[in-house]
Amino acid sequence: MIEDRTLVEAVLAEAPGAFARLVRTYQGLCWHIVQRMVRQPDDTAELCQEVFLRVHRTLHQFRYESPLRAWIGRIAYHTALRHLERKRIDIVDLGADEDGQAFLENLGDGADLEERMGQDQADALLHAAIEALPPVQRTVLTLYHLDELSIAEIALVTGMATGTIKSHLFRARLRLRGELEPSMGVTAP
């Protein structure tokens, strides 16, 4: 939080290069959030610019109640969400409310995917399966596993309840498993 305060104060004081440093620090996070929701590179680039313009205009409102990355992530998330709503794209696929016991019981089933196919093929299949997820599930999964945000940080970014985030993570993992089992030759007992 000390680094956040120093950076924010430098940007607000219009110190040379301060805002550029802020953008460099958080552009990856912004890109991940927006890209995972929107999936259109041109739209993603434009929306990321919009995010940082909004950050620049509203930085004086940052209250240090959460980490700066969570605050910027929240702006990115809501910017992408508004974009999807304007285009009338479904943002959540709730699916049937399955109990998921077989999934939980078989998480560590010992299947060695690297032995069954090359790592490049496995990565390509995983990436394609992630891309097929609904935007909210894709984003929550990415924030949790790629950006390594905690459930609490994701809640700050998205404004969702922690239980909702856990549900989206569970459903995303369940859906990924369902997509990857047949193509990778792994079957659940």
C-alpha cells in the first residue's frame, strides 16, 4: 500500500513519467481482464485505453481502501462489462445446478496428461476450452489462476460476493474438465 500511495501521489502531482509507470505496472492486469471478457483484440486495445483514461480522470477519488491493482482491475472489469452489455452479449452461463461431487472426488485422479499428448497440444486445447467459457467465468478463472488474485481481491475487482466467485470458479473448472476429458482421453470413473 505504501508503493500504491507513492505512485498515486506522484501521478496526482503530475511528476514526469509517473502515469506512464502506472500504466506499465497495470497494463497486463487490465489486458487480461478486458481480453478475457471481450475476446476481440481491437476492442480490447480500445477498452484498455478507456480504462486508463478513466483511471487518470478519477485517480483523485482513490481512497486506499484496497490495493491499487484491485481498484484498476475493478475499472477494467466494469468497462468490459458495460461494453458487453451494450453489444447485448451474454455474460454469464449459469447452467444446471449440478452437485459436482464426481468432479470434486476426481480432482486428483492421477491422470498424467503430458504422457498422453504433447504439452503444446494440451496447452492449445486448454486455451481453446478457456476461450469457450462465458466471459465472467473466463475472467474469474484468469484472475485467480493467471493473475494470482485471491478470492477477496477478485471480489474487489468484480463487485461479486465471494460465494459467487467460488461458484463461477467451480463451474468454469467443471466445464473445462467436461471439455478436456474427451479430447485428451481422460475419463472420469
